[in-house]
Amino acid sequence: MEAHKKLVLNYRFKVLIDNNTVSFARISGLGMDREMEMLSEGGHSQGGYLTAGIQKNPRTLRLESGVYSGDTSVLLKLRPGIWLRQGIVVMVLGKNGQTDVKYATGQAFVTKWEMADFDAEQGKMLIQTFEIAYTQLKLMQ
């Protein structure tokens, strides 16, 4: 079968933050869920009804990026307390650079910015991590 040729790979992606293209090495925390509430009928202890509740608890998107010297990108503005009014779009790219899958958050809020450890013995690339809270995620085709 040729179905395996249609599998989407996870190593080529593009990120837009408030409609600005930003580079990241790693992204985690994309997901959707729905809170449910059990309602029972008065006087009966048998069963009940499940209803979809309003999403109250935000999810956390974690974005990791290398630090560039002389950087003037939008990353310099991503600090805790900043609202991303146009949200975040993550596009997974195919072999030829076309968008295979696209995910979009609604409004998002930067909750954490963290710099990796400085270690003179390791000689690794310096990584900064952003955590961004969001309540809605849409799968777009």
C-alpha cells in the first residue's frame, strides 16, 4: 500500500505569532479537550446526563528556541503578561514546503519565559523556552 507515503512528519514546521513568522527548535503541548459535567435527575440515583461544560482551564503550549546574538525578532517581546491577540498558528510542512496540517489557537497569553542553564563545561547552544496559555485550538485544513 502507498498509505505510508501520506504520513505527516513532525520535523518541518512553521510558527506564526501574531502573524509574524518565528523559528523554534521544539514545540509541545498542542491539544484539545472538553470538560464534561454529570447531571443527575432529582430523586433518582440511576444514571444521569453528560453535558459539555465551558472550557475553563487553559492548556500550555511550550516553545523552545535558540538564542541569536543581535536578535530583533518578535521573541524579544514575548515576556510573561503579554497577550497574543491574534494567537499562534503552527503549520506542519510537507516534503516540498507545502502546509500539510495547520493548528491555530485563539487569543493566547505568555505565562513564562525561561533561559536554559549556562554551563562552561558543556558548550551547548543556548535555548530559551516560552510557555503560553491558550483555551481554544482549531485544526484547519
